[in-house]
Amino acid sequence: MRIRFYNARILTMENDSLIEGELWTSDTSIEYIGASIPSDKDFDRQIDCQGNILMPGLKDAHTHTAMTFSRSLADEYCLDDWLHKAIFPREAKLNAEHVYWFTKLGLAEYLAGGITSCFDMYFEKEASARAAVETGFRFVFCGAVNDFGGLEHLEEDYNRFNSYDPLVAFKMGFHAEYTTCEDNLKKISELVHKYEAPCFAHISETKAEVEGCKGRYGVTPAVLFDRLGLYDYGGGGFHCVWFTDEDRELYARKGLWAVFNACSNLKLASGITPVYKFIDNNINIAIGTDGAGSNNSLSMFREMYLDTVLSNVETVNAASVDPFTVLKAGTSGGANLMGLDGCDTLKVGNKADIVMIDMNKPSMKPENNPVRNIIYSADNSCVKLTMVNGRILYENGQFTTIDIDETYRMCNKLVEELI
């Protein structure tokens, strides 16, 4: 299928300038970007962008998609109580049907917010993979091993979901140091070395987590994971709130990825990640929403805004973080972290994972700086269209591959069984 977008302004994310003209897609890829030119090509559809911005889709680099079931379920808890009193008891009741429908709901929220791929850590992976493929969404799993289970399936999942469908992939990972004993971490490390694979986990999310790790091992989680060889082939961590200077030096030296989750950290009173320190140390950065139970939104716009402005408070400097750097983390950064080749920028030959930002809204006018408007002023209502792999999955408030009313009905029915 060939689609022509015209009267567009194109933000490729290779730099912060806008190209005025057209973008054409052919099947799953971008065929042309540039000025308007005469063409004898046949297009299946031609879309007048009316001066709106086309940019790479946002990438949710850390999430638990099916946790939509827990939205606003336990808003009064800090992390430890939130997990043990509210989440773990309900998760013990989840089955594949629950995960399928709650994933569908999460995918709808992603698409409505301009998100074209996610890095998901959860269980019942077959159900999530089926929901993603049916929807046409790009879905990357992160291993979720902990002492309650998952290790026995990690290698099988790695091989299965890396050959499941072009839209699905799998990365080595585990929940966290405080839920995964040293013996299990060593076994995960053996698989990391067998497949020469990057590895990811929650890390240094709370001060208590870091102090607990020091009490057990005498070092921070980052140093422990490195000593065990978990970072020998790359990877990184989610949250990274309580990193030390040594941790940041380690991440910079080894080219690891730090993923920020500002809303979840604030809501659970975990702390504020000093984003500017990671940027100043040239650490690879990406952005995620975390799950809907701890956020409670799956909005990357809100995440990017907070990652930009919270550093200003930390430094008492309103220019501590460049908005384009944060936008790049929310688009190209997530793609590169997940190993999504050709999804990081808009250029000929790359995947057609594209979002159209509506600049004809009161909140986006005047356009003194359109790129900064995206960071400081945009929200999910500014998303007019979301395309994944050359297919339009969301346009003008409508989903093309999700029966949203049926999804709402099933999620309302199933959540009653859990709560």
C-alpha cells in the first residue's frame, strides 16, 4: 500500500529542523521525504496534513502494558506497600484472558498518544503478543524473571518471541535485585553470555532498594549487575533515580541505557531522577511511562514534560535540559534501546512508524518554536494519526484495528473478577 502525506512539516529527529513538503510510504517503509514534486506514482491514499507535523512515533521504553487493570487501584501507597498490598495479590489472579484484554486497552492508549512501540515487562506473554500482532503494534518484551518464577522459561521465551512475528521481539531481563537472588542472577548471566545479549531490569528506583542491596552485597545494584556479567553485552535499567556518580560512570563507560519514569517516581514518592546528570555524562537515555497502576497514565507527552522541567528545579536553572534532547530520548532513544532498526528517525528506507501532531490547536499556538511546543504544550489530544509499519492504526479519534467498545466492555467485566 502506498500513502502520500502532503502539505506536511516533517521532523525527522536527525536534527531539530522541519522539512516542508511531503512524505510517502510504500508498504512498511518510507519511500520519499522532501519538497512537493510532480509524481506519476499511484497512491492508495493521499492525506492533506494541513501544515501539521509528521515525526517518528514515540517509544515507551519501560512499561507493564496489561497493568491497565490496576489504574487508580492503590493511589495512596509508596512502592513497597503498593507492590505487596495492592499489586502482587491481584496479579496472582491474572490469567491469559485478563492479560490479552488489558493489553488491548493499553495498546489503544498508546496509539491515541502517538506511541508506536513499547518495551513491556510482564507475564502471560503469548496473550500480549497476540494482542499486539492483531492490533499491528510493535511490541518488545523484556524478561521479567524473579524469585517467584520466570527463569525456567527465559531461554524459551527469548528464542520463541524473537521469531514470533516481525512486530514482536524479546530482550533478556529480570524484575529487580531485591526480587531476584544471586543464584538466579548468575543463571540469567549465563544466558546473557550464551546469546551475547543485552540485559535490563528495574534499578535504583528507591533509596531503600539501594541501601538494601548495599547491605546484602556491599555495592549498588548497578555495580552488582556489572560484577555478575549481566552488562557484558549491553543493556541498562529502568528508573535510575538513586544512581551514584560511580553508577553513572559505569553506564557511560559501557554504553548502557538509562530509562526515566518521572510520573511513576513522583506518584510513588520514589524520588526525582537528575536527568541533567545523565545527559552531562553522555549516557544513553530513553523514556517510559511505567505501568498504568503507578502512573496512572500511559502518556509520553507528560513524561517528556516532567523529565525536562524537573531538572530545572534540581539545578535552579531553567535551561538545564534541552527539550530536543528529551524529545530525541522519547523517540529515537527508545527505538535504539529496543533494537528496532529503522524506527529511530524518518528517512527513506526506514520503517513507516509515524505520528502526526496537530498544530492547529489553541495549546499549540502561536508557533514560536514548534519543537518546544511538543515538549511543553502537547498532550495526547494533539495526536491526529498514528501509523505503525506502514498501517494507520489510529486517526482522528478512531481505531482501525481495535474494537474499542468491546475492549472497554471486556476490561470492565474482567476487572470485577480481580478487585
